[in-house]
Amino acid sequence: MSFAASARSFWNHPAGPKTIFFWAPTMKWGITAANVKDFSRPPELLSVPQQSAVTLTGLIWCKYALDITPVNYNLMAVNMVMAATGSYQLFRRFSYDQAQAAKAKAT
């Protein structure tokens, strides 16, 4: 398939750039990028409710992206990454909390 044919196929796809099914998940990558940027944030400043919402939203919408017609792989990908980054942030926070509890118990 030529580049022109591939580009035309992408442009005319039911979840292509002429539809909201392309642009909504594309903009959602911004939330994911912000979460990745927060990897450098001190773990005590991470919000457990916020990161729980990011993780659960990612998991729920990842499943939904595979159930809708047309299957939206852009939506699935962004939500897989959202769930992974949210889970990592929760792990960082819980590890910090455990370390603080152990430190308090030792003194």
C-alpha cells in the first residue's frame, strides 16, 4: 500500500482525524504527560484519590475502547498508559507511607 493510500485510509477511518473519536483521546495524552511529569514530584505530595481516579479511569476506558465500534486503539493506548502511570504513582506514595511508618515505629 502506498503512502498516499495509507494516509487516505487513516483520514477516512471511522475513528480518524475527522471525528471526535480521534481528537478526544489525542487530547487525553496531555493528562498522561502531566502524570509522567509528576514522576519527579516528591511522593508525599501525590494525591491518593487523584491517582486512584487516574488509574481506575484508565482501566475502565481501556476496556470500553475495545468494546465500541469502531474499536478505538488510540483511546485504548492512552488509557493503558494512564492506568500504568497512575498505578506507578500510587506505588510511589504507598512505598513512601510505609517507609515513614517504619521510621516512626523505629524511633
